[in-house]
Amino acid sequence: MNDVQLYREYKEKLNKLEYALFIMGFDVETICPKKDRDYSYEVQEYFENQVMDITLSDEYFNLLSRLKDNKEGLTDIEYKSILKEHKDLQKERRIPKELQKEGIKIINDSRLAWMKAYDSLNYDDFEAKLEKLVDYNFKTLSYIEDKYKGFDCLLEDMEEDYTTKEYDALFNALEHEILPLMKQILKLPKKYNKDLLNEKFDIDKQKRLTKKICALMGYTNENGYIGETLHPFTNSANVNDVRTTTKYDESLLFSNLYSVMHEVGHALYELNNNKELSNTYLFGGTSMGIHESQSRFYENYLGRSKEFIEFLYPILVDEFKDQISKYSVDDIYYYVNDVSNQFYRTEADELTYPFHVLIRYKIEKMLFNKEITVYQISDKFNELFYDYFGMMPKNKKEGCFQDVHWSSGFGYFPTYVLGNANAAMMLEEMKKDFDPFLDMKSGNFTNVNEWLRVHVHQYGASLSNKEVLFKACGKEFSEVPYIKYLKDKFTKIYNL
């Protein structure tokens, strides 16, 4: 068997192992009985170790090294996949395999502890597991620090070439330009009928609405599935199977609506990869900052636009006549764009949202600069939350541990705000070709989907984050379009 044949045999085995992990991972977060979650994670750990035994072996790495230097017999996609995987493994192999296997267990234990704490409100066990996870991250940093050091390593691992330097500049600009506007608007009266807050929306009808929105966006049971979970997420296997989740609450109709649009934005990115990338190392998204640009684009830039709300209104009335018909289109529009002090990041409006993320970013920086310990996160979080929003969370579920992200790692949060800023750049460029808001008046996502497919989605992970952004926008990153978008939208809404 020659090297090309051996490589393809390895990839076939790895694809099957990873697909099994995809199925198990989706199951444990959605329909797995609570009493069986421990064992489910144990089984996942077994399969994760199987993957690691292959990818971190000298035999596999040496095979990639040989093929990197001799691409005869390989397709272009295979060769590009080998180059990227070889580069990534050079870094990953610096961390001892046994330490990485220990890390899998630590992460699984931490995630399970977070789920249990979410139900019980007792976070003692989770904090103990989180302390182990932080220690594990410090251990891995000692092996991979090179061009970047400390927390910058974790940030750059999540988003290539983005470190505290770039994120500090972004957040400083937002604090200077947007924070005063946010504080000004928070003092103003509500622009919608507050009776809307007390309405209840039947869950079965919400599920029907979810299907309608997904169909409009081009996401169907042909290539996807919507489950229910504590914290919505999207997971993918290939261009034929990308699954999303949402969370239903009879008091939170619009929370579900925008959760669905957010997660379907992620899903469309991967479903619209070049089909040749499917089941290769280049499948998926190039980075979290680009991935979040897609989810936030659909959720906020389109989904919360006046044009889309005008289109959506009769659909809402059709499904929830008794509740919605007593309110105007403006009530709905102002409600979904209401700038308000509230505790949950995932429910935050566009103007306050970056500061929810900034608090978490500051906590992570302090944690990995050894300025605070895990057991001081809650107090520091509450202190920062009060500084920005003038409120104090009543417990850790409402405060520092409301998000699932810290149960698996660090450095993710700032990519949400980076994604918002990337999306503003893409919107600016898209509007040169056509008016997406004109399309939203009829709920037509065809042009938007095609523009994003051509300029972003098709590349998968075959280009870097900065290369994708430059291809889509013709320029390097700037926060200016994002700041302009926020100012223009909210000064108009609040007549400032």
C-alpha cells in the first residue's frame, strides 16, 4: 500500500470515529437521560482517545510529512488538507499525549458538572472541576508558548492572529464610542407596550414557527435537525448533516426565534461549504470570529431589522393571534431592539451585548494573569456587572456561570464581538451588490445566502480567517462599520 492509499485509509477510519463522536455529542446535550450522562461521556472519552491515538502517532505525522513533500497522486483538496493538518499537529504534538487524554476527561467532567449545577444552583462541584480545567490550560501553555505567551496563546488558538492587543483595541473603541450611548438610552422610557412582557406563547406553536423560519432561511430536515438543550449550539458532521438546537420557554417567544436564526446562521455556513471539502480536514468554518459573523448576521442584522419584522408580523399573528394581534408592528420592532439592563448575555440587545462579553473577557484575562482564582470569579464578575449595568446577579446561574463555555475552555467569548464587527463589514460590502433589507420585506433569504456562500461559506477552513474577511470585504479588519451600524440604528430608534 502506497502513502496516498494509506492516508485515505486513515481518513476513512477517522471520519467514522469522528461521526460517532458527533452523534454522541449531540445526543448527550439533547435527549440523553440525565442518569446516563456520566456513562455517555465515558463512551465519548473512549472514542476521543481512539482518534488521538491515530492523529498524535508518529506514524500518522510522518505520513503527513512525506505527503507534504510529495503530493503525487493527491487531489488538490487532499494536499491542502494535509498542509493544514500537518501545521496544526506540529503545535498539538508538543503537548504530551497523556496530558491531552487527561484534558479530555477534565473537560468532560467539567461540562457534566456544569449541567448538574445548572439544575441544582449548587456550583461547588463545578468550581472544583473548573479549577482543574484552568490548571490543565496552564500546563498546556507551558508546551505551546512560542510567538504568543499566556492568555494570548488561548485567544490565538481560538482565532488566528488575534490576541489581547487586537481585542483590547476593539473593546476600547466600543467603550469610547458605544458605552456612553448605551448609558444614555438605558435612562429613556420603553418604546413598546410593556404588556407584551406578560404574554405566554404555546410551545407547540413556537415549534411550528421555528420550522417556518428555518424553511425561509433554507434549513430543512433534508440536511439538518433542531433539538432542544440547555444552551443552544450547532454541531456538524459534513455538508449533509449539520444539526442545531434551541430552547423553548412559553414566556420567551423571541428568545427562541433569535436563537434559531443564530444557530441556523452557523449551520448555513457549513452546509454551504464547497462539497469537495466535506469529510476533509478543511470542512467547517475557518475560525470562531468568522463563524460568529454568520450567526450574528442572520440573528441581528437581518432578523432584528424593521423590514424583517414587518414581514414576520402577519406570521406571528397567524400563529399567536390572541397574544400578538393586540400589539402593533412597532411594538414588536421596538421590543426586539429594546436596550435594557438584564442579566443574560444570550438575551442581550445589540447595544449592551458587547459589554456582557467584555466582562467575561476581562475575567479570563485576570484568571490567566493570575490576578484572581476560580473561586474569586463570581465576586469579580458581580463587581464588573454592577459597574457596567448597575445590577447585581442574585446567583451564579444568573451571573458568572450562566454560559456553558467555561466548562470546556477559554478564549471564545471575544469572538462573539469580533463576529459582530466582521458581520458589519460584510453587510457594508453586500449592500454594494444588492439591498438585503429590501429582500427582508418579503422574507427572501436567497440573495443573502448566495452572496455569503460565494464570499464566505464555500471556503470552509481552506483559507485563514483574515483571508476570508479580505476576500469578502476587500480590506482588513476595522471596527468602524460596526460602531457606525450601532450608532445609526439606535439613535434612529430612540430619536437621538
